[in-house]
Amino acid sequence: MNLPNFITLLRIFLIPVFVIVFYLPLSWAHAAAMWLYLLASMTDWLDGYLARKHALITGFGAFLDPVADKLLVAVALVVLVETYPTPWMTLPAAIIIGREIVISALREWMASEGKRDLVAVGYIGKLKTTAQMIAMLFLIYQHPLWGLPVTGIGFGLLYVAAILTLWSMLVYLQAALPSLLEKSKEEG
């Protein structure tokens, strides 16, 4: 156990805390939940930074970090779908969660073929993550801020994130397609 792995475990621990705080019947609950989500999201950057800077990359951390990320996003999206029970919230949530499942399976398969580098995180994925995080912060917070319609901005950014999600998935699938087709020919 090292510090980056501990920080990743902290992110997982913050998930149920986030859910409990979000549903508290208190006026400040959504603001506190937003800060918890932001803290959990920032630990993703921090654990990776510390692991790379201090050469603390472990197999356990390489496994746990993406699991923690996907759990955090999926749970927050489920909470938001329950909060905004409309097709307009469900559609981007389903796209984002579905893409995470597809890409996780693709990365696992590519790793088994020794070609994981072909589906490494790229620039579009980082843009998607940024838009998604800001969107979810706004949607969790739910209150106008400095006269800005936070919820409307959050929905807009969530759709940007969903479009980037599909785009990045297509980029990953395109990169993996030659390997997928090659394997199909060998089996056929």
C-alpha cells in the first residue's frame, strides 16, 4: 500500500459519502455533495501525479484507479438520473456509462493481445472527462450561481461530454479495428 493507492481507495470511500450527503434533507446538502464530488474527482489527478512523480506505480493501482473513476462517474450519473427523471438526462447518462463498459472491455481485450497502447487515453478523452466533471458539478449543485443557470449549463456540458464520449469511443474502436479484424481472420 502506498500513498497513491490510498488516495484511490479514498475516492472509492467518498462515493457512498457523496450519495448520503446528496440526499440529506438540508439546504446545504447539494453544495456539500458537489464539493465531495469535486474532491473525489481531484483525487484522480492527484493519485496519478504522485504515482508517476515518485515511481509508485503498482499493478494494484493500475487496476484500481480506472475502477474508482468509473464507479464515481456511474454512481453520480445514477443519482442525477433519479434527480432529473427525464429522457434528456437518461440519454447522455446511458451513453457515458455504456461507453465506459465498451472501452473497458476493449482495453481488457487489447491488453490480452499485448496491444493496450493502441487504446491509451487520448486528448479527446481528456476533454470528455473535463466537460463531464464540470457538467456533473453543476447538475449536483442545482442552484443558480452569480445569476447563471447552473442546471442548464450542466445539461449543455453533459451533452458536450456525451458527444465527446461517442467520438472518443469511435477513435478507440478505429484504433483497435485492425487487431479485431486480424483476430477474426485467424479464427475464421
